Amino acid sequence: MTLWWNSWHSIRPGLHHPQPVAAWHTRWASDIAFKQEVVVADDEGAIVGFAAADVSACELTQLFIDPDRKSEGIGGQLLAWAKQLMPDGFGLHTLTDNLASREFYERHGLILAGTRISPVNGMETVEYWWGPVAR
């Protein structure tokens, strides 16, 4: 939970999620841990990243890296996991102003597919799509 919270808040200075960390715990337990496929990247027992995918919805719902471990290839490995898990394609959303993640996704072949307001935090997000055929 700490990695998820810290990574999300490292997107840009002054960014603050409107929900308390307790709501994140609830969301993890009720919406992610037992309903989605989850993979954890660890380094000698320390969690350095994770990804979660709602395979039935063809959506990579989470991809977060420890802010101190970015640019080490962990994100690329987690994204490769998602591509293998959902070879027919998947979408994902990230904050519009999350420029580092947007550059990462575009570098890894994802295509910008639209925008929306996140139902979780009320902020504008962009959708990316990866797959053999864009939606």
C-alpha cells in the first residue's frame, strides 16, 4: 500500500489524492486483490513494483513502481506481463498530467485513445490502448 500511495503521489509536486489511504486499502481488498490478476516485482523480498489487470474488461488497472526504483526496467517487465496476459489487447488510464508515464506508455507502443474523468479521483485521465488492432 505504501508503494502504491507514494508512487501515485510522486507524479508531480503538490498532487494529492482526494481519498484517504484507508479508502485505498478498501479498494485494494474489494476491487483488486481478489478480482484481478496481480503481479508483484520484488528485489530480495522488497516490493519494488506491481501491476493489476482486469482481464475480463481488457484493462491494465494498475502499474506502479517504487519512485526510487524508476528507470530500472521494472515497469517494462510489468508491462510485458500485461501484454502476455492480454495478447488481444488492453486499455489503461493515467492522469493527463502524468507526463513521465505517458512517455513510458508511448515508448512501449501504446496508442492514445481518448480522455475521461476518473470515477475514483475525479481527475482527467487519458486512455491508452495496446493490441494488434486499436479500438
